[in-house]
Amino acid sequence: MQIATPYLMFLGDVPDALAAKTAYGIKDWRPEWCVGQMRLPGCKADLGIPDLTLPEALAKGCRTLVVGVVNAGGVLPDHWVTEIVAAIEAGLDVASGLHVRLGAVPAIAEAAERRGCRLHDVRHTSETFPTGKGTKRAGRRLLTVGTDCSVGKKYTVLALEKGMRDRGLDADFRATGQTGVFISGRGVAIDAVVADFISGAVESIAPEAAPNHWDLIEGQGSLYHPSFAGVSLGLLHGAQADAFVVCHEPTRTTMRGVQHPLPTIRQVIDLTVQLGSLTNPDIRPVGIAVNTQALPEDEARALLDQIATEHGLPATDPVRFGVEALVDRIVADFPEA
Amino acid sequence: MQIATPYLMFLGDVPDALAAKTAYGIKDWRPEWCVGQMRLPGCKADLGIPDLTLPEALAKGCRTLVVGVVNAGGVLPDHWVTEIVAAIEAGLDVASGLHVRLGAVPAIAEAAERRGCRLHDVRHTSETFPTGKGTKRAGRRLLTVGTDCSVGKKYTVLALEKGMRDRGLDADFRATGQTGVFISGRGVAIDAVVADFISGAVESIAPEAAPNHWDLIEGQGSLYHPSFAGVSLGLLHGAQADAFVVCHEPTRTTMRGVQHPLPTIRQVIDLTVQLGSLTNPDIRPVGIAVNTQALPEDEARALLDQIATEHGLPATDPVRFGVEALVDRIVADFPEA
């Protein structure tokens, strides 16, 4: 999946910013691709970029209308369909993070066929992948793993991409979730791949590369999460990760969506090394990323110091304190790369 | 997915018995459902059951035409389509293990719609599942796990179903692969489920049950297989297995389809207990099933003795020596069930 950029961001008439979370993520990380937004009357989200009509968006070079919002009830409202069809008629591709497939809406499917535009359903994939082979491939790969879902794995790899490039390293973000796919313009929502092809899909999106090239792979779920551990394990095996960063949210008491307690950071490190060594015996942790948003700054710094000491690894909050410490460790541990 | 029985087995004109492997598996385990076979000129497979015309099959009560064969090249040949459409016109449902969806063939889709018959694509699923919750549920569950793919996991649970029922236990086979779905008339090919829903699908097909009921769940892949470990882990977590049997093929040197060496039985036991304890802390091994087909009988018996002694568990070849020893152990370990 390769999405043409730049984007016109469609926000519909969502009732709050949370319903446009994906759109905000895209705008935060790829502001240069987010040329403008299209909002319908009553929309309560605002990306802080120009509101554009279709002719204005085309004049500014927009190639794709991005539907980075959540719709209530899972059904695409008729007045959104009208706008999406108008965008297609005007010559834009459409990329959507909705559960419903764009092509399942007859008016959209017909318009797309007539105009020859491309419809991308980021939550779905029609791509087929070979099964994973586990054969050692060249290039370096870093994976973010977690004590839970939604603890900052995507943010951490994106911050690392920027931090490593700033340091002159050759590093690319590799998306495995829907927001990530919009941010990179390609990739695969790995949770939408058929089960047999999880590790194979990761081998495809982070293929063999130059020895000093880093693919920074967005992790998903947790090896300790009873709903999603299979996805996390397939990702780990497919990544053949040389290095991993553990992501953690210190105020959570149970894992997201279930009653299970969070594992410790130590447990996640140990299990990741144990299971990851199947496809890369040299896998090692290079740091810990902690979301300290809920803590005052002095407590956050004290917690990070304690976690760093306890595990013998750099610990940081990438949002609050940057990723310098992690990049230092990567450079030190992989001097040739 | 619930497939109406009994079956008329469609063999097409496959060039050998291997291409009809699924059909043979169904006939071996559910001979009472396999009323007859339908073969085209040149067919080199023979299930040893009556060749029936459509009127004969209907007269004998057949409800579903089962396409349990592999077609070369992945395309459904026109002369097979003709026969399938004729079966639909005659009033049969159709269930297929082909990669191509029946509904993707216009002539079949049209006939099915016109006649109101059901098309089952066992390799695909349009069913949606909730994500796994990992919440403890009543009933007992046994899972077969393996040192590799294709080492007898399905055969072992089917043999256990028969052996446990013969002993008066309340036990049901739960299918997770395509042949298994035909054999049980329901279930889900777990490798066709979207990655996020592996454990949730298993929770659905082996739901809460009476405390003394056993669900015997067909395992898939191996926790040590770099292509499929994610599927195996999701299955293990979703099963909340109380008991597991390790399946092994002693002459294999590398895992199927990859260059990785086989893990030891001990490694598989230890990792299954370690990872399975996330959703069932009481998980335990109850035996080892070894495919000794390649060994003379005295060597096979010596090997089984050695494996049993080494692991402190009953070891048998279910095909050659039955599953009595495994059932004995299950009864001893779970006296209340």
C-alpha cells in the first residue's frame, strides 16, 4: 500500500477531537503532508491547518483525501459519502481508517471506478504475503515492544526516526498500524493481516537492507496481553529485531480491555529476548520509554532514574525528555551501523 | 460455520490421492457422513465409497457437496464449476476447502443466490469475533501442541475424542483447521482469521461449558516455528488449556518450510507451560504423541519408552498404539472431570 501525498484531511462532523485521533497523529508527524482540512458543519475537531474547498486543495497539489476519523456505529453517514464522492469526482484518491471498506459503499465504488482513482482501506489489506521464513537478512532492525497496548510504541519509533536521522543515521519508520500507515504513506496494519501471515508481512515491510540501515518497526500489543500476544510474537519473529525498546505506562493497573495485571518491565525484557532469539539470537534491549504524562516533572525524572538503574538501560519519556539517551545507546551498541 | 450433513464428496479429476487429502481425512473420521463420492473422468483418487449421481445422492439424503480437493494453479477449472453449479441446482449446499472463494465464481454465486443454497469457504471466514478476553471460563480444555507443523495434532485430538468417549467422558473435538472443520461440521480455520482475533476466535469455538466437559482443541503450528508461532500463541491463550499433549515427528531435521532445527519435546513442554500460564496458571502436559510411521515396530516401542521415561509422561503413537495411555493420564490428573 502506497498512498499518494500530500493529503487533504477529512474530519467530517465528528463530535470531539478524540474521534479524529488518527488525523491529529498524521498532522503531528507529517505536517508537511497535511496541506489542509475539510470539515462539515458542526465539526468539533480542528487540526489548526487551513480549511480548503476541493478546488483549493487541488490547486495546492493534494493527491489523497484522508478519512482519519472514527464514525459512530460503524456506518458511513450519507453526508460523508456525498463529500467523499465529490472528492473522487474532483480527482483525488481516498484513504480511510474506517472499519467499513470504502469499496463496500456503492456510490464510492462506482465513482472510483469511473474516475480511475485509488481507494485505500488502511484497516484492511487485500495484499497477500508469503509466510515468514525466519531467514537471517541484512540491515539492522529495532522494534518497540510494550508492557501493554497503547503505551507509546508508535510515538517512540517516530521520535527515534527523527533523533537518529538528526544524528546522521540511516533510519526509516516502518508502520504496522493504521495511523502509522498514513504517517509513512505505506506499510500494513498488521492486526488486519490473516493470522498465518503475520511474520511474513513484517518480513515484507522491513526487507533486507544495507548493513548500516535501520528499520524502526512500530510494535503492537504485548507478549503478555491475552488478546493480542499472538500478533506481538509474529511481529517479533518477523522483525528479527537486533534491538528493542520497552514502552511502559506507569499508572496503569490492568492491561487494556482485560482484567490481567501489567507485567513488569523486567518480565517484558526477558520474554522478548527469550522468544526473539528464535529469529535473532543477538537481540538485545537498548532502552525503556516511559509515558510519564500523569506525573509531575520531578516524580517523572525520579522514576526514570530508578528504572534506568534497575535495568541498566537508558530510560526516558520521548515526549517530555526526548530520545537522545536511546540514540546514544544505539550508537554505542551498534558502532558499525 | 455449520455445514449440513451428510456429504457428497466431490473429487473432480485430481491426478492422485494426495490432492484429495482433505477428502480422505473426512472419510476416515466421519465415514457415516460420507454417503458417496462424485468423480469426473480421469480421477485418480477413490475414497472407496459409492459413486453417486446427483439424484442418487439426494435420494440418500445428502445435504452438502464437499470440495475436499486441491486444484492445480489455484483456479477452479470450468468443468468443476459445471458440476458444482449442477449440484446447487439440484438443491445441495456447497462447502469448499479451495483457496478461491466459491462466491468469487459468478456462475456459482448466481446459482446459489437463485436456489438459496449456502456456500461455505472453509479456508476463509466472514465471521467476526470479539477480541480474546482471557477471562477464566468453566469446563476443561485440552490442546495439542507440536515440535513442528503437520506432526499429528488433528489426528491426536480426534483419536482422543473417540478414546475419551469410549471411556464415558464428555468430550468434543474442536476444529481449528480446514479438514477439521469438515470433520466436525463446524469450527473455524484459525489461520484464516484476522490476526487481532486469534485468541478471541478460540474463545468462541470452545466456550464456557459444564465443569466435567472436555473440549479437545486441534492445535496449529508450533511456538518454535518462525512462520506460525503467533498463531500457536494466540491459540494457546484463547484455549486456556488445562492440559496439553505434545505431538512430535522424530525423523524430521528442520521445521517445515524453513531452515530452523526442531525444538526438543522438553523445550516445547517448558515454553507451553510458561506462556500458557498467562490465561491458565494450572496448565500441564498429559502426554506425548509421536508419529513413528518411519520406524520399525521394535524401534518405535523403544523410542516411546525412552521419551516416556525422560519426560515422566505417557508417550504413544496414536495411530499405531492407540491413546489409552493418554486417556489414563487425563482421568488420573483430572479425577473430577
